Amino acid sequence: MMMSRNFNYGPAGQALGFDGLRNPEIVANCSDIAFQTALWFWMTPRDTKPSCHQVMVGEYRPGPADVAANRTAGFGLVTNIVNGGLECNRAGDARVNNRIGFYRRYCQVLGVDVGPNLDCEHQQPF
């Protein structure tokens, strides 16, 4: 999981016990912290966004603003959480299509259903 911007490094560092604002490169240089921050990002709801985990295990319940923005549960909503401002509400984004391809492949290998809503093409970003 890629992490960027102070609004991620600061809270991740605070939650995990490192100075993410003054030393963000520790995430790239320390495999333990890289793994911990990936899990932190996956599990932690932020502001108006649910956690990726909540979406993928069926705990996400869209509120009125989510319904109006067409943010429905599924892998597409995870893309919206991670990188929605760059990748959602646009047609045929190659990054999204590549991610969906990898997701389909991993689901096939694991023998699980891909589920609904694979892309965020018609979702407003958070």
C-alpha cells in the first residue's frame, strides 16, 4: 500500500510510534514499519472515509452523501479510498483497469468471488 502526504504520515506515525512528519522515509527504509503502516492504512477509517477493511468485509454502510456520490461497497470503493481523487469519476483509467486485473487474478488464485462494483468510474471521490 502506497502512503503519501502529511495527512497520512503524521497520523500513521502517531498511531505506530514513529515521527512520520519529520522522518517519513522510515516507511520506505524499514520493512517492519512499512508493513505496519500498510495494515494501519487498510484498517483505519479516516475523516469521511470508511476503512478498506470495513468495505471488504461487509461492514460499510453508505450514508446519504455516499449514496448521492454513488459510493457503493466493493473493490471500486477501496480504489476510491486509496486514490479516488486521481482515479475515480473518469472513464477507462488504465491504473484502475490494471488494479482490477490484478485483483481478479488474486481472487482466482484464492478461489474467492470478486464481488460487485469493481471500479470507481461512476463514483465521486471522497
